[in-house]
Amino acid sequence: MKARKVKGLDPDGPLVDNMRRVIVVRIDELFGFVPAALDPANVEDAHNMRIAAKRLRYLLELSEPLFGSGAKKGAKVVKGLQDTLGEIHDCDELLPLVDGFVGGLRAEDAAAVVASAPPGAEDLDPALSKDAPHRSRYRGLELLMVHTRARRELLHARFVQEWQALEERGFRDELESALQPAEPVPQAE
Amino acid sequence: MASARDIPGITLDATFREAAASAVEVRADEVFSFRDRALDTGDIEGVHDMRVATRRLRAVMEIFAVCFPKQQHRRALREVKELADVLGERRDPDVMIAGLEKVAQGLAAADRTGIRGLEESLREEQAGANERLAAMLDRIERDRLRERLIALAVEARLG
């Protein structure tokens, strides 16, 4: 996901002002994925929200010397979100991988079963399938998919709960009001 | 996981470009400090640390993009992204295999066979990724990425 462009950055301007400008855009970006990412079926927005969280987290960590404990606390919360979304993403990556692997086994087994049929057979004897070379592998892989689906469901529900708790406590306001310098900016002479 | 080093140029009285220069210097140095450990297949944390350091470098290059000469920045950022991708291909199977192991432990012994097969296939892919990582690290050394990153920092400072 491409980051939203931040307008008005000035390389010769104060770091603190420029960083504040970038952080405000990245906060907006993160919150922009809600409500879409709260839908358990919306894989893409959950993935994009994770990337937005990662960008904001690095930015807040980097800004700690500027904005002090507010940035530190914010980074910690955003990291928590990023971690949960990361685990959801791992499930979303694993499911098609297992599915593809099982598909490959099925294709190999089908080829082996066809090869074991007598030459000129008009139909396939169902008994030949019991000797399919990968027959002992399917059950564990199906259980792995069941586990991964169930885990994804549970993690997503946890993510929704975490997000709702953050909204209730006014996390966005908390983050934005943390963007004050940690100590007075020294005046130029 | 190695924690990020402090960046001396991130101060309240710094300009954006001073901080940009300092951030790229520190983060680039971090990435290259993990070079040898990343290729050691017996040390799974080495590749992870280099990947995290690469992400941090990429983050500062994106945050401070306006402070760098456009063309050189674009080229270096593209190469940092490529490095991050190959590190990901090398690292992701470690995480997946650890997850599969956890599930396998919870199943009856007879049901573990299929999962072991998947682990084996992931390990084969990982061996290929390790070769690609070695080639990528050689390439960025040959193309002097580190020196070009330092040059970017110098350019940012000069303005």
C-alpha cells in the first residue's frame, strides 16, 4: 500500500513541525481503514491497516525525543495493533499456501491412481484410490486449515475488541494531543 | 531482536534535513552491521535483525524523502525494498514452520505427516531464498549501496 503524500514539508524547516505534519497524515491514514477493516471478510483492508500501523509506529518511535512519553505510549499501542493484524495476516497467508500444497498432493495422487489402472480400463476401479501415495497426509492438512481459519476468526474478534476499546478511550485525540514538543524549543539568537 | 539505535540528529532544534541525514546514516549502518549473520543459516535471528533494520531504514527514507536528491533517493529506496523482499522470503518460512510445529504438536501423531511434508517443502523454498539473499548482498556491495546511502545523507545535509 502506497503511503499518502504529505504536503507542505520543508527540508529547511524545524524537524518538529515537519514530523508533526507527517504524523497527523499517518494517523488519519490508520483511522481511515475503519470501519472497512473491522469486517472479518475484508482481508485487504486489514492488511493495509497493518501497513499503516507499521508506518505510524516507526514514525512515533523516531519522534520520541521530540514528543516524549506521548509518542512512546502511542507507539506501544500502535505496535499492539500491528502485532494483532500481523497474526491475522499470517493466517491469511497460510491458508492459500496449505490449500495449494493440498492441491499439489491431490494432482500427484490422481496421476498415480490413473497410472495404476490396468491398460485399456474403461473406468477407474475405486479401490485403486486407497493406495494413493499421499493418502495419509490429507487429514493433518485439513485440520491445519480448520485450525488456521478458527484462529483467524478469534484473532479478528480480538482486533475488533481492541479497536473498540481504543475508540472508547479517545485514542486518536490522545495521539494528536501528544504532538507537543517534549520541552520548549530553543529560540534562535 | 536488536533494538534500534538512537539517532543523534533527532533533536528539538534540528532541521528536517539535518535529521534526515543523521537518520539515514544510523539506519544504513545498522542494516550493514547484520550482513554476515544474515547468511548464517544456523543463526535465525541474524536474518530477522537485518530485516527489521532494513524496514527501519526504508521508513526513514520514506519519511524524509523530500530532503534527498530525487533520482538517487528513488534508486536507493528501490534497492532497499528489494533487499527487504529477499530477507522476507528467507525469514517468513522460519515463522511459518514454527507455527506449523505448534499445530502439529497438538495433533495425533498419525495426523502430523501432512504437516511435516509442508514443512519440508517450505525448507526447500527457504534454501533457494538463502541463495538469492547471498546474491543480493553481493550485488548491493558491488553496486556500493552503502556508500550511496552515505552520499544521500551528505547531500541532504548540504541541501
